[in-house]
Amino acid sequence: MSSHSALRTPHSALLSRRQWLNTTACGFGGLALAGLATARAAAENPLAPKTPHFPAKAKRVIFLFMQGGVSHVDSYDYKPRLLKDDGKSFAFDDARIIANSGQRGSNQRVMKPLWKFAQHGQSGAWATDLFPEVAKRVDDLCFIKSMHTEGVAHGPATLFLHCGSTNFVRPSFGSWALYGLGTENQNLPGFVSIAPSNGNGGARNYGNAFLPAVYQGTPLGRAGGTAKESTIRNLAPAIAASDAKARFDLLREMHGEQLKRTPGDAEMEAVANSYELAWRMQMNAPDVLDLSKESDATKKLYGIGEKPTDTFGQQCLMARRLSEQGVRFIQVTYGDSSANPAWDQHSNMPKHADHAKAVDKPIAGLLEDLKKRGLLKDTIVWWGGEFGRTPYSQGGGTGRDHNPLGFTTWVAGGGFKPGFSYGATDEFGSLAVENKVHMHDLHATILHQLGLDHEKLTFEYAGRHFRLTDVHGRVVKDVLV
């Protein structure tokens, strides 16, 4: 189970035994009552809000997953050397070649960025015109330019991004967050995955694995689908309200009897909880998911109604509305349902432009909207893919291969330093070399901002205490306010 750090008092502030007893005796009853109430609430409702390990800077996360891997050297990692040596061949440590043959120093042809870099904002952050709208908001972003991760192929790297493991079945980040903190709204799922992909791990990327089933993510729609699909199916009852209530009461009574016969049956408890949640959702979710109540100005901000941005714009606006209602972890995937993710340009880098047009305005709109509503200060917006791309062409062609050895992600809000860049890749953008941040470290840092100690957020399974970061990870304090 998750544990809480002990309160420590400075030695100079210690009271004598008599002083301590006189001061605290009257408070014992309240402390005991509070502890019993918390334990009882957790036992009766595992999704009830839980006290974090320490004061949190953020309450929730919106993860914008760019499935397939955006090229960092074409977006946010400015490397003049690529312009200078475009077309020339150099020896690089290629991750795929190393994984397949162990060979290092393979000869590769450098390819310059296809979009123009410039500095933006008061921070002077470098960004290309691939994402012109997000570039206007760089002063809200904290860039981490020294990311590295595990897994060369999409499947293992995507699982590692979400679950902290390339092959074992492990709980996803959202499930860990929900397990550690509970939800702020009992009438909605605490963990929602908007438009998840069926490929590269599929449901495991929002799965609970060995955590109790109640912490499973709720998928809305599918990657590559329309915005209309990004909803909860069969939400409205097909029968009269009175009949629906009578049917629900009967189901609840039956579940209660079944639970009496099989106490401690986690799967049965999860089924019962899911029916309870479904009933409450019928009264609340339709309103939350109804974007028609938003103003025309807000819809325009997200690019809703415009051909390239309509779908992702609606999904980002839905994420804002869910976060407003206390949903703990919301993921929005830009990708497709196949095994060939959207940003995976091995032979056609110009295709990045089409995908960027679909997400650029919605992402910038989400950042602006959250900030105007005062939500960005306690909401972490996390943007990135499972890895980056190589600074050289793949096979001498017009695309770039996968690069897990050095790439860029950015986070905003939730106590991360705004207008800040941390870490660096080498002069080509191939390897993380300065202030390296592993994916385990990023996971640990985001959990830290949620008030969770990644070393204490554990669950005992098969005789071992597991955690999201396994036995690794560190909090990158230099990127925190």
C-alpha cells in the first residue's frame, strides 16, 4: 500500500515530555477520529480523496501523447551543426543498430531541420515554425532537452512511457496517480484516456495491471477516430428514469448479497463500484462532455470548427472540462489505431507538418484557456512522445528513425519552472549529454509535484513491493519552482 512520510521536527524545536503531553493530549481524540474516518472512507470507497505524502503543487495531469515520436531536432532542439554539415556523413551510435547487432559508430548522413528555428518569448526559447502557435507560449513551458528512455521500437518504448516497463505487465501512470490520490469527483472516472490507440500496448497503456481494478483508466473513443466517438457509450438510459432507478436498486442489492458471500473479492468489488459510478455518471457526465455550452470564442481558441484542428481541438477542450471537474489524470492521444503511429516519419519527414497543423492550435488554446481560468497553476500539462528521432536520415532517404537516446519533452504548470530549458543533447542532437533525464526521472518528478514520493507509492504483489519507477528514478529538482 502507499505509505506516508513521517513528520520530522527540528531538534531545536523539540518539547519536553511533559510539555508535549500537555500540548497534545486534547488532540489525541481528534487525531484518532480523523485516522479512523480516513481508513473507513478508504475501505468503503477506494476512490475517495487521499492525503498525499507531502503538500502538492499540482492536483491533476493532462498528458498530450504524441504517438510515434516527434522529431526534436525539427521542433525544439536547435542544432546549428545540422545546418552546417547537412548531407555529410559521420559516425553515430544508432540505437536500432546497437539493439540489433551491438555495433557502435555506424556511418550516417546528417539531415538539416526542415523547419526554420527562431527564438521566442522573453525566455528566448528556440522553436521552429512547425508549431507556431505553441511557440507563442514558450514562456509557460519547461523544456527538458536531455530525455532518454528504454525501448527502440514503438511497442516497448510506449509501454515504458506509460508504465515504466518495456515488457512486463505493470500499472500505468494514471492508475498509479489514482491509486495514490483518489479522485476529487465521485461522479466521474478519476482517470480518463481520450482516443487511446489499440496498438503498441493498447489497453495496457491505461491499465491497472495488478492494482485493484477500480484504478483502471476509462477510454473515450479511439485514436484516429472522430471527436464524436470520444464519449462514453450507452451513457443515457434507454428506459424511463423510474424504471432505470428500480433496475439499479435491484442490481445494487444483488451486488451487496454477492459481496457478503465473497468478502474481499476485489474483482466483484470493482464491478459493483463500476455500476455505482455508471449510475452517477448518467446524471453528471453528459453535461461535462457537452461542448455545445462553450462560447464561440472558446471553441475558436481550440480550433473547433476548422478542418485540420476540429477533432483534436474538441478532445483538448474535453480534457480541460474534465480537469475542471476534478478528474485526476487525463490523457489525450494524437495518433492512430494502427501499428504505424502518426508521427512515425521514416521516409517522409514533411508529413510532420500535417500532424502539427492538427495539434498546434488546440495545444496552445488549452494552455491559454487553463491559464485564464487559473487552472494551470495546479494542473500539469505534459507533452511528448515515446522517443525522439535521429538527426540523420534513415538509410540516406527523406525520413528519420527512432531515437530513444536523446530527445525533448515539455511540461507546463503544476510548479514546473516556466520559460525554462533544462539539459542538452550533443552538437547533433543525437545523445543526451548534459543533465540527463531518464523517463523514470520524469515519472518521479511529476509524481513529486502531485505530492507523491515515488519510492513510497508502492503496492505489494506476488511477494514484492512494486512502484512506477521500479528501483530507479530521481526527482529533477532543478526544473521545479
